[in-house]
Amino acid sequence: MKSLPEDAADVSLIQPRRGSGLIRNIAKRYDLYLMLLLPIAWYLIFHYGPLYGLQIAFKNFNPAKGIMGSPWEGFGHFVRFFDSYYFWRLLWNTVSINLFSLLIAFPIPIMLALLVNEIRSKTYSKWLQNITYIPHFISVVVIVGILNVFLSPTGPINMLIEAFGGSSVRFLESAGWFKTIFIGSNIWQNMGWQSIIYIAALSGVNPQLYEAAKMDGASRLRRIWHVSLPGIAPVIVILLILDIGHFMNVGFEKILLMQNNLNLESSDVISTFVYTTGILKGEYSYTAAIGLFNSVINLILLLLVNRFARKTSETSLW
């Protein structure tokens, strides 16, 4: 057996160079790396590039002077927002809509996927999937238009209420009904599309597990609880983390279309306030500070939930 060379230069000769190996791999599969250029450029230009403009949240931004020429303000915009009379209303509306959506809307696609998976007839299964998928492809503007027609004082819902002896209800002009209508219509529009990934995950569960559970006398509900749900648990955890990662973000377009002066108490959220105050009124620095506060809350929630999921279920984003 030959002895290893004592000279460090000789030792380095027998060790592979990582840099040269990476270059060879890139040269060998250059076509795959070229495909990465477009998404990398997209992220750099539209995601990381705009981070330069975050500094206007700490300045009194003047478009004529530019970002660098605008005077420094510090944390004044944040203090103004926290001390404003509408701060708690905006925060509560944003948090409550997302919290109720998470508690009510998140489990429904899972239950729909389980239902589709348990239907033995392929015809009925495909029919159910098509019926639930269709609303996802309807424009938000059309969805709000449908709500206006069905929930208007002379619409079919109120006609049905009056037929049973009730009085007409102005649903879209009532602050008390806004969150119910918004969350309910979101469930109807998105549950079919969101169930696709769960259906795909269920197709990967080993069929022998169902057979073994059936041989042990497990009922259908028991098989769902002990086989189906554990089989898709990692997917559920990942999607839950992603949902909580944009917890403070609400469907801006739909809320803005449904919003009016009569339901403003329940419909005014951070995203719509940023639009009306920042874009329409031109208070760019103030609303940039509000948007930065919103993003920081999302980041903190994402880190906390991801860490909790990694410790409890050993499934996380990183």
C-alpha cells in the first residue's frame, strides 16, 4: 500500500476540487441551468429589487426629490399608524377575516378531497370534481356581480325569505353580514381547486394500508382517520404553514369591490386602507410603513409556525 504524500500540495492534488466539479456539472447540463435564468431574473427584479424602496417607510417621500433626496422621518409613520383611531379596527378586521377563513375554509378542501377519494363510482367522482372546480375560473368581478344580484333586496334570496314570512335583508349593506358573505363565497369559489393537491396526495397512499385496515374490521370512518389523514398529513402541514405565512394578506380586489360606506366598519382592512390612502391620496411613505408592518407580522408568524411544525410533526418548509 502506498503511503499518503506528506506535502500539503501533494495532498491537495488527490482531493477533488469542488469549484471545478460544479463548473463541469454546469457545463454538462447547461440547458437546465439556462432554464433557471428567467425565474431567477423575475425574482431579482420583481421581488428583491423593490426592497430598495422600503426606505421610504422611514422618510417623508417626495416624488420630485426621489428616494435619496427625501428627508428622513424615522419611525414617525409607524407611531402615527399605531396611535390612529382606526388602527384597532383595521387590525381586527384583517385578523378576524383571516382567522375565520383559516378555521372554517381551510378544512373544507380536505373534507372534499376525502369525499372524492371515497366515492367508488368514477362518474360521480368526476362530476363532483368538475362542479366544484368551475367557480375557481370565474372572475372576481363576476363573483361580486353574482353576489349583488342574488343578495339584493329584490334578489332571489330575499324573495325566498319573504315567501316564508320574513322581511327583506340588505346583506351587502350590512356590516354584520360582510364577513360571512366574503368567507362563504371564498369557500364556494376555491374549495374545489384547493382540493386538487389533497386528491393527488391521497392517490399516493398505499392501497394495501386500506386493505389491512379493512381486514382488521375498521369502518370507513376509521380508515379515513387512521389511513387517509395520516397519509396526507405532511401536505396539510405544509399548506397550513404557507397559508399562515400570508395571514395578514386578505383578498384585496374582492373586498374592495364589495366595500361600501355602509359596511365599512367590517370591510375596511389593511390592504384596502393602503390602497385608498397611499394610491388615491398619495401618502406613499405612510402606507409603505403600514405595508412593512404587515409584512413583518407575516414573516414572524411564518417563522414561528414553521418552527412549531418542525418540532411537533417533523414536517416543515425548512
